[in-house]
Amino acid sequence: MKKLDGQLITVLGGGGFLGRYVVQRLLALGARVRVAEREPRKAVFLKPLGGLGQTQFVAADVRDPASVARAVQGSDAVINLVGSFDDMKAVQADGAGHVAAAAKAASVRALVHVSAIGADTESPSTYGRSKGAGEAAVRATFPGATILRPSIIFGREDNFINRFAALIRFAPVIPIIAPKAKFQPVYVGDVADAVVAALGDGAAGKTFELGGPEVLTMAELQQGIADATGRKRLFVEVPDVVSGALATGLGWAPGAPITKDQWLMLQRDNVVADGAADLGQLGVAATSLGSVADGWLVQYRRHGRFAQTA
């Protein structure tokens, strides 16, 4: 990757799951990194990754244009990783527009906006619509921005693979909602590499969809996790009419297994579209789930690393 010596790059959401990997790569390439978070103290764990004075921490909330403007002031490039399942319009639609406007006002050379596969202003889900509106706001304000749309991102700290692994560890019977829904899980390290590559001039103004080397159904994914952790479980596929009624009737309640919006998201496959620019065009080789997941799924085995998973 091209060296970024001395460049100041602001990363909104830099203390999150994906953010820590992006920040690590930027620091390794010699950039000065300004991590912008609503609560900067929660991102201070990143400080030892860089040299003296290489990392800065500032308070910013994408819902507050003034705080975003202060965060990006003086930056060479801006990366927006912020996403949420709460207050989605304000964070993912309006917030994305605030970041783009601030980046334009600050005359930064590059803006990278991380969206998601399924972003569509006509999506049936609020999540998909808010992501689509965010992309539209970015394009309207900063046409040269690079937009990245990852599928489900997996990695040691994720809240997807780990969530299913924890459920499989304790429950003998596992209901599978939307068993035929397709995903193309992409490794967090690959997405971080794509974000850094997207800072290059060749990616400006383009949209890339990021997926791993495998397309898996929800049922295949959960069975694979059970196999990797040595757990024999009974998987029960829940008919859509039942899961849809459950999501509609109880999805609003705290602790509900699935919300109505999540159920709507699962009605569309989460895979890279045919002909879309992808990881390969950013110079990143896709990493399979099986090649790295054992490194942390071992904690879910009955006897840890000493267990047999035949």
C-alpha cells in the first residue's frame, strides 16, 4: 500500500469494530490519525498502536454538523465508518450528509464513506433506506467520494458470528430465521485494507461492493459455526410466515429475537451484485471465514483449544 507519511486522516467511528482495524493500518502507513467518536475516551485503547503524537482523539457526533466540522478541520482525508441500528435516519442518512458537507468545506482530497450492501432509498427496511439516503447525500455533496458497501463483516470482535456461536454453545435446539437468506461474509481485515486502498485517486467517485470468497445461506452459516465449535445441535428452520408474525408482533420489545426491520432486511440476499466493482479491483484478496475464524471460535468449544471437532 502507498505510504501516507504525515497525512492527517480523520476517522469517524474509529473506535468501533471496523474502526480499530482501519486505524491500525493507517498508523502503520505513517499517517497521523484523528479518531472522532461521541465518547473519545472509549477509543483511547488505540493510542499504543501509533508513535508519539501520531494519534489524536476528538469528540464528534455525526448528528451535530458543528462537531463534525471541528473534527475534520485541517484533514487531508476523511473516512466515515459510523453506522447504527438506532436513530438510523439521523445517523446514516442525515449524518452522512453532514460528514460530506464538512469534508467539502475543509477541502479534503478524499472522502471514503462506508455504507452496506442493500443500501437503497426504495428498500422495504428502514436500515436499507437510511443507508441509501446516506449514499445519495454523499454523492450530491462530494461527488468524488468513494463508497464501500460491505456484506456482513466478520472478525474476532464481531457481533454476528460471535452471537450465533454463543447461542449454539448453550442451546440444544436452534431456530433458524430466514434459513435461505444468502450472505457473502467479508473479513474485517479485508474491509480495512479496502478502506485504505479507497483513499487512492483511482477509487475516487466509485462504488465498490465488498464480499468474501463464499456465499452462504443462514442455515449453512449456523451449521458451519456448530461444526467449527464441535457442537451437535438440532437446527429448526422457522417458516417465513411464522418469523414474520413474530417480528411484527414482538419485534418492538426489548430482548426480542428479531425486529421487524431486521426481518425485512433478511428478505433480500446480502451478496455482491453481478458486475459490481469489488475487493479485487481495490487490490485486496478475499479471506475466507474458515481460514481465520478458528483463531477465536476456539473459545466456544467445550474444552477450548484442546477439544476435538471431528
